[in-house]
Amino acid sequence: MPSPNSDSTTSAASATSPSRSSYDVVIVGGGHNGLTAAAYLARAGLSTLLLERLPATGGAAVSKVAFKGHDARLSRYSYLVSLMPKELVTDLGLSLELASRTTASYTPWSRDGVAGGLLAERPEGPQTRDSFRELTGSDDEYAAWQRFYGDVEKLAAVVSPTLLKPLEKESDLAARVDADLWREFTREPLGASVERRFRDDTVRGIVATDGLIGTFADLHDPSLAQNRCFLYHLIGNGDGEWRVPIGGMGAVTDALLDVAVDAGAEILTGAGVSRIDADGSAAEVTWHDGSAHHSVSARHVLSNVAPWVLRILLGEEPDDGTKPVGAQLKINFLLDRLPALRSGADPEVAFAGTLHLSEDYSQLQRSYAEAAAGRVPTEMPGEVYCHSLSDRSIMGSFPGHTLTYFGLHAPATLFEEPSNKDLAVARALASLNQHLAEPIEDCLAKDADGKPCIEAKTPQDVEADLAMPGGHIFHGDLAWPWAPNRSLLETPAQQWGVATDIDNLYLCGSGARRGGAVSGLGGHNAAQAVLASH
């Protein structure tokens, strides 16, 4: 692996040209799922070639020096690991450490001129109950909180163990879960559950926000996109804990690259795939290396690009009507110091977990309505993470801290008007500053040119950087992590949730069923489908 103090490039072991003209498997896209698939397939003895358009593998899970003159490395796009099964890490023997954050979440609030904060500890201790009582005046909401997440754990205990196995039918899973719980989480909109279970506006918002990360939806949306997003954020390893990879997100993909290359996979970077021809039994993949076109044949092709992009590689015309629409505003900061809070809470406690901003339930709903009407939300809802409190190795010689803001209800359509980016950033900073004793701008470090160390990325920026259509971090709307009851599960690809319309072309990225988040599930499951078909 790269030194903890080096910029993560995840390409040191890459070859410059393929060693052969034909492979068992060609993987298109070198994000974490593509690398996962390459590791499993090469280890099983299949000739495996992975093609990555960018100069380095890693996709969205990379660590980069973002500010001139400072060697601190930021997890520039993806920022936490929640869904990657421990079994996958152990199975591949990844040299990877995932750290728990000492604070689960902190939500600053201000009511009747009093500033406070709702603290959820990890592991939970007496301060959590006291914090609920200070906010709500009783223990009722805390008791409701415990009951709610206890019920979520019951659902996660059934679903989580299935993620590394062939898909189960919905009816089979439902039969192992209390009928009322199954109906609540998979049939009713998340908003109905939150409103029935909780009374306090702030508590409701903290619960609901897990259904909106990267998903633009009303909490009562009948599509239940918010429910599916909520489930993915809370079922990982049965507990849904979001963990910090020591060394930054690039440490995840560095570890996967090492295992894949050690197993014999060939990795080509700077290889922009331009066409895939597949007929169900054989395939040819064509790419350009900046100088010339190259082609190889393969028995199977795995696609780690978004399904929308895959259709273009298969020769279809781009269809703007079906293009995914991402919905987030990502802001990275480098700080000389953590700011003080008006509540008086210790910043090293408040910023150690997920710090919620403008995410009261009513604020979330109002912000959605504004964004749906084409306006930048007046109060930008978002969450802040300070990874350097959990992992100093990413900071290099810089003595301060890194901070990440992830904004909700920021669909790509808002940023078709370029000036809205600056407005959204200003409102995101305002949502933070209202709870600080000093403005965040006063804490920003300066780069080598004297500029404040802050960078913002809209969905359009993510698309430009990573070729994720619409800047959608899940490559499109998430699907339930099980098979509908009437699904055909006859082929290995269908059984593992990675099938396309072409028998020897599989999805292995976030667009696969069970593919969302930094999990490796899409890569693992596609690899298992290939191995089962041999």
C-alpha cells in the first residue's frame, strides 16, 4: 500500500498494455467494485483485465491532496464506509483498518434563545439520554428512539446476512420479519413511520435524513426511494455503522488494487473504453489510450460504469430523458482549527461524528419543496464530518483538521444555473455558522497562493470528474436488496442481481441490485455470477 503520507494514486501496479488478446473477463471501470471483482476473479484463476479511463484506479473512493501547499489528503468524493461486509474484508485479506467514530451524531439546536445540542454517543451512554431530555423535556423521545432503532436492527439482522449470497425473494425474507415491521419499512413511506413514532421536529429530522443522502425525494414519496436509501444506510453488517477508513478512502481502493494485482489481474489506466460488443457468448471491448485504439476479446464483460453509460458503450444514443439526476452538494475544507460552538459543546466531540445542520423534519420537507420548484433551499440541509478526529494519518504535516460537508436536496437541475452553486455554498456555510461562536471562514486555512482552503462539488462537477451521469452517487435510484416475487432467477447473473439483457455482460457497480454505497457488493456478486457460470 502507499505510504500513509503519500497522495493516493492507486495505479502504481498498472500495466501499459494488455499481455494477451483474449481474456476470461474484462472489467470496464476501476472503481472499488471493479477492483473487488478483479480480485475475486483473478484469485480464482481466471484471466482478468481491468480498464480504467482515468490515470488512476479508485473511482470515487480516492484520497487526494486538494489544496496547494498542504499535504493533507481528503476523501474527495466518497467519505465513509458503511455497507462493506466484514466477511468481504476478511475473505480478500484486505490490509484495511476501519475505525469507529467516538460520536455517532451531534445536532446543534437553538430554541427560545437557548443553544444546545442533541448528542448520540457511540457506544451509547448516559449523555445521550440526558441530551434527549434537555431538548424535549422528557424521556419519551429517547424511548421512542431506542424502540425505532431496535426495530431497524431486527430488519437488518435478516437482510444483512443475505448481501453476499444469491438474491432471496421478497416473500422469503418477509416471512422472517415481523409483518408489521416489514410493512412499515417496505410498504409505507418513511415519513409516515417517522411522524407516527416521534413528536419532536429535530428528532424526526435526524431519523429521516438517512433516507435522503444522495436521494432527492419527499419523505412521503410513493416511489419509496427514500425508504430504500434509508435501508441501505442502516443495514451494513447488521448495525449500519458508518466507519472511517484509516488512511482515507483511497486506503480502501489501494488495498483492493494490491490484492487484485497480487492475484494476477492486469490493470490498465488511461484506457477509456469506447465500445462493447457482446452477443451473449463472446465479447469484444475497445478502448483508446490517448494515442491509439485497442481491442481484446472476452468470455465475460463486467460493467462498473453506470447503466446509463453502459447503454452508450453498447452503441445506443444518449437518452437525456433517462439520465440519472444526482442530488448533493459536497464541500471540502481545510481548517487551522475547529470552530467553537454556541452550545458550548466540545468541538472534538461535536465534530467527531455526523453533525446535522438544518435537518429538522420541517426544514427537510420545506427544502425539498423549494428545490423541487427550482429554487436553492433557503436553509440548506446538510451534514458535516471531521475525519481527522478519527484519523490523523491523513493530515500529513498539516496541524489542523479536514472537514467535509454533504448537502441534501441539491439536485443537479438546480445547478444548470451556474450562479446557484455560489448561492448554495453560501447558504450551506450559513447553516453551519448559525451554530458557531465564530464563523467557519475565520478557521479556514490558506493555500500556497493565499486562497481559503475550500472546494465545492455539485453533481455536474462529479459527472465531469468521474463520468457518473448526472453526478448520481448511486448510478441511479437504489433498488431493494432482494428480488421481487415474480423475478426470474434462472441464470447465475439473475440470481446474483447483476444481469443485463446480454447473457455474458454483467453489472458490477452501484447500478447492480445491492450495488449502492462503498460496499464491494456489486463487484463481489458479479464475480460470483461469473464463477458460477464457468
